[in-house]
Amino acid sequence: MKVKKFGGTSVGSAERIRNVGKLIADCKKDIVVLSAMSGTTNSLLEISGAVENNDRKRAFELADALQSKYAATIDDLYTSEEYKAKAKEVIDGIFDELRALTKNNFSVGLEKEIVARGEMMSTNLMNLHLHELGINSVLIPALDIVRIDMHGEPDEAFIRTEAKKALEAHTEADLYITQGFICRNEKGETDNLQRGGSDYTASLLGALLGADEIEIWTDIDGMHNNDPRFVEGTTPVRNLHFEEAAELAYFGAKILHPTCILPARQHNVPVRLLNTMDPAAEGTLIENKLERNAIKAVAAKDNITAIKIKSGRMLLAYGFLKKVFEIFEKYETSIDMITTSEVGVSLTIDNEKNLPRIEAELSQLGTVTIDRDMVIICVVGDLEWTNRGFEAAALEALRNVPVRMISYGGSNYNISFLVRKEDKTKALRLLSYHLFN
Ligand code: ASP
Ligand code: MG
């Protein structure tokens, strides 16, 4: 059994839905996880925003506009009047619920109820489309099978049991469809796994049900070895270790939601990234296998701020780093990169919200210098320390780029450089040229 997830653009129009229909038509007993049609989640958030501003009129106008889009999709998607009518009934029903919701006072819970309608609509459209094609698909509501606990973490035992139960109740099904992203919380209220969370749903279901593979279908041919927006001639990476993929997802490669692969990794279920626009392309396979002696990819993470704390008192002192870290903990700001010397420490953050307060407190420990508009360039591959030459090759590539920080040895899979924003493209291109040519 496989779990196959299709993102918003993959189901973004009637044509795209038909296209995905073809790709899954002969999936025997697989689970298909869908995002909302692209643009819908944002529209729903706008509607919820109008409710928050007490602008019911605007909320209704936005709902009307979205409903007309769905009406057009229905008209295009189904061939028979019978299925057009069926789909219209379901979608209109969801819009009736939506309008009823907008009459409530705003709350975070209400926003979650509103935003959940996106995935409900895309999955219903797909399910009916498959039925019209004569495929016996069964729609399993994610709200019945996916739950998070009081800490917002997936309740794995619940998901495993309930998902199994739901599948077993429909042994006659050719395939199963469910919503990505949406779930319930410990109180039974509608909740979600955060923006982009459909990948996470797929990873959780695949991991907990022991799937043979989790397929994440997007509109690019797998993970590329560098950022195609800045570097020409990038190529898809065929194989990645889970750890390599995690570093890439975290440090910029937008294709995968960073937390998404965690469950798959823990339960050792391979993840394959595939392209709906080019289904025959090989894509990228992520699994627990490391290709030795290879540098796989380069990624960049923007909007980084570097902070240096220099202190004579750090020399031979213990407890200095603890004091530094406590300040970041207090202001709930996570640290990405860190380097130390005997007289100081440099670290980076990607969230400046509490920077003035952090800076004020750090100043009590030493002299603070701040560099804004920096970029982390992350080189990923087999960078185990006993290998020779790989760190050197990356450094050599950046010979003519001013580098503010270097971090190596934190994992076996990565070396990171901090450079100025204006040097980013140059650094990415030089790394591609020297490492992949
Ligand atoms: N529809 C949700 C979003 O736009 C979840 C997802 O697409 O993964 O964030
Ligand atoms: Mg080495």
C-alpha cells in the first residue's frame, strides 16, 4: 500500500483534477491525500479575516466569489448532468456551512473551522470525479482519523487505530481519499497541522499504517541540487538520506515541509517526490540510505540575522553559553547556526521579533554586534568528518566570497556558510560550478 499526496497546484483546476484522476485511477487500495485547490486556503483565511474585522458583508462577498469559482470547476470537471448536480449539492452544502460559520464571533477555533473547508471541497470533487469514471473510491474524513494532542503533536496511537478501522470498514474500496492538513485536537475541535501541513498528513498516515512508500506529488521534478531560481542547469537529486532531506527542507528547499518527513524517517518508510506535470520522471527518493562520498545539494535560507557576543569574561569561564542560550529561550527565538571562539560566540536567528529585548540582555554579557540581511548557504551530502576533501571543496568554491560564519560537524550531512544577501547568487552558482561539474 502507498500513500500519495497531491498538493494544491496539482488539484488547482478541473483539468488538473482530471490529470490526478488518471494518475490514481489504477491505485489498488492506496490512500490519496489531497490539499485544498490552490488559492482556496488563502481565500478562506481572507474570509475569516473579514469576520475578525466584523465585516460580514465582505465575508459574504468573498464567499460568493469563491463559490462561483467552484461552480465553474464543477461545470468543467464532470461530463454528466447527474454528476454536475451531485457535486453542486455537496459544494453548495459546504458553502452554506461556511456562511453559517461567518455569523459567529471570531476566534482562532472559528478560523480553523473555516479554513478546513478547502480540503473538504477538493476531496469531494475528486471522489465524485472518480465515481463518474466508475472507480470505487471511498472518502475517509480526516477529522475521523487524524488527531493532535494537547501539545499540538500528532496522537500516533489514535491515528493508527482509527485509520486502520476506517480502512477496514471499506474493504470493497478501490482506493481511499482523505484530506491533508486538517485534523481534530484533544478537545475534539477542528484543527490543523499548520500551513503546508498536507505533507505531514501523508507522512503520518504512511508511517503509522506501514505503507510501502509515501509519494509527494508536486509540480517540480523532485528536489534539485541547487535553487533553480538562481542557478542555471540544476538537476534533480535521485537519492537522499532522510537526514539530508531534512537539512535541505529546513535550510530553504521549499519543496518539502520540514517536519513532514519526521514520521516517515522514524518508521523507515521511503518518501518519493514526484512531478504531476511529468509523471514518468524519476523524481527524488528519500530513504534511510546514504550514498557515500557524495555532495548532494546546496540550498539557501534568507533573512538571517547574525549576532556576535564578545566578552573578555568568556575566556576560561564556564556557564557563559548557558547564559546566552537562556536569553534566546526566554524570548522564544530559535538559533540556527552557532560558532564559538575563546572570546566570543556568533549565532544566527531567522526571527527578529524580540531582537531589541534580546540585544539589551545580551549586552549585559559582552559587546554585541548585529549583522542583518544575511543568508545561510547549506551544502548537504556525506560530510562525515573522517572523509577528506569535501569541506575543503566547498570552502574552495567560496574562495572569493566573504564568509561571516562557517558551521561544520554539527551533523554528518551538512556544512553551512553565512554570507551577505548580495553574495547569495554568486555563492550558489560557485558551489554548483565547483561541486557538481
Ligand atoms: N491547504 C493548506 C495550505 O495551503 C495545506 C497544504 O496545502 O498543505 O497551507
Ligand atoms: Mg573531514
